[in-house]
Amino acid sequence: MAAAGNISLDSVARLSRDIAKSSGSLSKDEARFLVDAYYQMQHNRIMAGNQTRALNESGEPHDVLVWLGSQNDVLEQQVKRALDRWTDEHPVGKWLKAITGIGPVIAAGLLAHIDIEKAPTVGHIWRFAGLDPTLSWGKGQKRPHNGSLKTLCWKIGESFVKVSGNPNDVYGKIYLARKGYEQAKNEAGEYAAQASEAITKKRIGKETEAYKSYSSGKLPPGHIHARAKRYAVKLFLSHLHEFWYEHHFGEKPPLPYPIAILGHAHKV
């Protein structure tokens, strides 16, 4: 039994040692389900927490609400524990979790959504993750990317931003460097054509700060932030693909298109 204030209610059962150990044998489909369940639990906990605070601004929250919040947190942590064990069974999972900003849930999501046998180049992963800006689809057509993987990559970008001050971080610092590069180009007016196109194609309220930036031939700060994050995430996925491909096939992957075909000399 678990006490919450002046009442006692049954606690959510934690994973036993045997069940936690068996998490390593989860299938990819089962791991995908748990990753989605984790983020749904997290969303529900945050929403419930906000509602609880709003309902109890003038006093202490009711014991039952406190209990509910604690049980939601227990569920999240137990799912995270299971995914941690699952990713431990995969060398790529261990490689991922060694990167600052990548925890067991994100690592599990990447392992569960990406099939390295269908990705001879990192470009295949970028497209599947919705990171290829050349892809488009019309009304009624099936989107050419995986929505869950695209959301996961957005979370990865946000995580890199958060850890950018950590001395062990790599990709957050890449984000910061790219952001400075993008800001310099933006101030020099090099994105004026894109700003003009955005006003034409997007519904942007004229009273917004974004419209003011676009109408002056500049991309707004949020747009620059997104570009820098996307750059860091795509570079991270490139490194992931190279490591995973070599581990799986026992050989180096084909050279990236810009190097192999376009003759670009630099590889990070």
C-alpha cells in the first residue's frame, strides 16, 4: 500500500526483476508501442499536473490528485526501465545511450522505427523521418514519411538544445554553431527569397512578430532555431547510420551523395 496524504491507495505495481529482464526480448512492434505509451503517459501527467495546479491555486491539492500524479510518474519510470533493458541488448542501443541527450526512450524509438536493411544511405532515414524538404504530397495522398519518427526527431533536437551547456555534449554545440551561422546569413539578407515565399504560402497573421520578420526579408528567430536543430539532428542521424550500417553489414556504408556524386570534400 502507498500512502498519499491522509489516505492509502494501492500503488501501481512495479516491474519485477524477471519481467524487467525479459524486456530484452521485446519485438520492434512491442517496443514501438511502449515508446508511444511512454510519451502519452508523459503528456497525460503534464496535463493532469497543470489542471491540478489550476484547481488548487488557493490551497493544497486533494490527496487523490497527489496520488494520481505519483502513480503516473511510476508508470513512466517503469516503461523507461523496460526500454532501457531492451536497448541494452543491441550494440547500437548502447552507442546511442552513450550520447549526451539520448536516453533509453529515444534510443528505443530509433531502434524500433528504423530498419537499417532498408536504409543503404542516411538519405533514406532522413526521408523516412520527414527531414527531406524536397518531398511533398497532395491532399488525399499518403504522407511519404513516418509521423512518429518525425516527432521523435523533433524531441531529439529539443534535447540537444537543452544539453548544449553540458561539457560532455557534442550535438548541442553543433546546434549552437549552426545557429550562429544561420543568424549571420539571415542578417546578411541571404534568406530574403525564402522569407518572401513564406509570406506567399503560409497563413501568417500580420500582427505577429513572425510576419514582421518575413516582410523585412528575414526569417524569424523560431525559423532559425528550427533550421539549426534540423542540421544537428541530420548530422547525428548520419553518424548513427554509419555506425549501425558497419555493425550490421560488416563494411563501411556508401559515401554520402554530396561526397560521392557532387564532389564535396568535407565529412564531419
